[in-house]
Amino acid sequence: MMAGRAATRWVLAPVAAIGLVACGIGSEATPTPDQSDVLVIVTPTPGTPLPRTPTPLPSEQTYVVRPGDSLSAIATRFGVTEAAIQRANNLTDPNAIYAGQELTIPPPEP
């Protein structure tokens, strides 16, 4: 019976040694480049609002009328009303614009 136990010890000893070396026990544990060089990626937490920068207020612009332009087309292009362009330019007749005329385009109303 002792011979059987001795044989079992000799079989288990190499298996145990392999397990200890695989776990880093019994060998000198030095970090490999993969273990010491760690890249940490930080992302914002979902739902956390980012700081907002104020949106600059639009200012008035100058537009030179081109052949074929109409006051309604110009108003649509800039997102303003015809009446707003008429007021900004003291126009009494919206059909009396001409090519080369400089118009002040007011900022869109909120």
C-alpha cells in the first residue's frame, strides 16, 4: 500500500509544479510589456450633458440683388420674411428691386 501512495506522490508532484509555475508562484514574476503598459480610455458618462458654448446671435447681412431675383426668393434664401426685408430697407414696393441693388437682410426672428 505504501508503494501505491509513493507512486501517487510522484505523479502529482509534477502536476502541482506545473500549476504553481502557471500561476506565477515559484517563478520570478516580472511584468511583461503587455501588463505594465495599460491604455485607459475615458469616455463621457451617457446622459451627462456636455458644456454648451453660446450660439452667437445672427447679425444683419448685405445682399446684392441678382438678375431674376425676387424679394420673396431672397427672403426664403435667408430665412426671413419679405416684410422684414422691406422694413430694413425702407421699401414701399416689394416688386421695385433691381439687379445690383444692395439690400440689408435682417437676422431671422426667433
